[in-house]
Amino acid sequence: MGVIAEYGNILIILAVIFGFFMAWGVGANDVANAMGTSVGAKALTVKQAICIAMVFEFAGAYLAGGEVTATIRKGIIDPALLTDTPHYLVYGMLASLLAAATWLLIASHNGWPVSTTHSIVGAIVGFAAVGLGVDAVSWGKVGKIAASWVVSPLMAGTISFLLFLSVQTFILRAENPFKQAKKIIPFYMFYVGFMIAMVTLMKGLKHLGFKIDLGFGNAFFNNMPVAAAVGLVVAVFGIFIMAKIKEDKSINPGFRFANVERIFAVLMVFTACSMAFAHGSNDVANAIGPLAAVVSVVQSGGMIGAKAGLPWWILLLGGGGIVVGLATYGFKVMATIGKKITELTPSRGFAAELGAATTVVVASGTGLPISTTHTLVGAVLGVGIARGIGALNMRVIGSILVSWLVTLPAGAALSILFFFILKGVFGA
């Protein structure tokens, strides 16, 4: 208690700095994943992607980032274990933020798309195992999170593979691909509207307390009719937009599908905006959850609750950090996702983005543990495989897989180091 009373203001200042650093890492790495497909497919330029992400990621983080967050992410440790030593929770959250952010900086510098959730989870596991004891960690929950290494990319890759196969079958192999695209794409647009609405309702607006109850007893089924209505609106809007796109045979005459790709490029702008909003609302908690925990413990004089309130300025800090991270350092991971794994066109990028969105929706409805990053990488892989294994850059894929395996232990090791440094500086 004495540590918190004596150093409370300094600890909050450190939490703000480390929290912003972590939010910066989320922007530099995770947000770049979400926008990389659109940039790689040339549906958006890097500048356009950054501008869109700035608006929609910030809006998602600030408007739907949540008024309340779990004190300890993912329920990995029980806050009750720290009742007698609340300063250990403060040290642990500070160490976890700094450790996860440091690892994200290293990964982003190398262009590795890693999971921000796994980074913070690994960091919390590290401090808990050393500071409280190995038995304090809920290893079952850690195991479920680790299972997402396989579940996320496999599911997203399969869905994206099937989606791109359908694009090939129904549009690209048709006698007149442009004419056929105008007939078929409204159905894809309905699917896009439906899935993105489901992502936003399941992962975003739930934080605002926005809840739809149609009596089905399950959030997934309650949200479906609303998402279907949104899909219908998007499809009608899509038909209106497509009516204005005329075939221009002077555009890239050597490429038979140039005009078809123009239509898919329009689709990708919409998916990019919506995914950025849903991502900002969901993953900002990786940065602001531990920050909120520190502020709550210090301001209450050492009281630890299972939930911590989120003052408006913490959400503002998280949203701002995400935007700065993407704008200053996101280009490296964008290049990996968009260009280095496999060559993307708007139709391939569309299939990848929609496959990832579908995976997020299914996971939200069924409680499957997934990683947004692994989902997007898996989706891009699925699209690449649809063109043949030779379309994939196996060296880049190998380095990504290694970075995934290293993320959790790297976060844990760094967190242990920083935890002991903080104990040494402020006292045990």
C-alpha cells in the first residue's frame, strides 16, 4: 500500500507512456494487417489506407472501445490473488505493456505481422508466473489462446480459398467477365454488408451497450436479421454504383479482367472502412486494459476489482496511439501482408478480407479463440493457394510462422525482466 501512496502519480505517468507505446504498436502492426490487403491489391494507396484507418480505427476505438474492461486481459489470472500486494498488479501491468510494446516494435521493424493479443497475453503470463507463482496462471485459458495459432489461419484460409474459387468460377471464367460481374457482384455485396454488420455488432457496438434482442436467446441469431437488412441496403447501393461503371477497353488492354477488378476495388474500400472500425473497437483493449487497471488501482488506493472503469481520456489515448503507430510505422507490415506473401488483385484481396471477416463473425458467435492477425494472414494464404502453391512466397511465410511461435515467450521474457526492474526501482 505504501508504494502506491508514495509513487502513485509516477506510476500513472508511466502507465500513460507505456499504454501509448502499446497503442502505437497495435497501430504499427495490427492495423497494418487490416489495411494491407487493400494496399497490396492497389484498391487503396498507402496514404488513402492511412487516412481511412485514422478515421475508422479511431472512431471504433473511441466510440465503441468500451466503458469497462477486464482488469486482467482474458482472465489469465485471478485479481483476488493480488489483494494483499496491489502494487504487484501495477508493476505487472506496467511490465506487460512495455514488454508487449517492445516486441511489437521489433516485429514491426522486421515486417512481421504478429498478434497484439498474444503479445499482451504472453507478457501477463510472464509476470504472473514469476511474481505470483506458476499455479496462479490459468493454463487452460492460455492453451485456448495458443490454439488460435491453428484455428484462425486454417478457418480463414479455407473460407477465402472457397470465396476466390467462386469468383473464378462465376465471373473470371465467364465468356464476358465484366457483364457477368455486374450480375453476380450484388450477391457478394449483400454478403459483404451482412458480414461486416455482424462484425461490427458482435465485436464493436457491444462495447457501447448496444444490444439487439429479438427473443432468440443468442446474440448471434439476434443480430442476424439486422445484418441481413444492412446487407440488402449495401447490395442495392452496389447496383446503383455499378450502373455508373462502364466498360473501358482502353484500360490495360493486355489484362482481360481489368474492368472487373475496378468493381472489386470499389468493394474493397467499403470492407476496409468497416473492418477498421470493428478492429479499433476490439483490439484497443490490448493497450488500454492494463492502463485502466493501473489507474483504477492507484486512484482507489490499492483496491483491486475484476473490472476497471475507462475514463474518456484513456480511450482517447488508445485511439490516438493506434493512429500514430499506423501513420509512422505501419508501412512495413502492410508491405508484408499486401505484397510479399502472394500477389494480390482487388478480387483476391476482396476474397481475403471477406474470408477474414467471416472468420471473426463465426468465432464471435461460437466462442472460438482467434487472432485477428493470424486470421488475415491465413486468408491471404488461402487466396494464394487457390492460384497454386507456386504463387506463395514460402520464405516470407516461414519467417511469419516463426514470429508467431516466438511472440508469446518473447512477451513473457521481456515482461519478467521489466517486472524485476520495476520492483528494484520502486520496492517490493
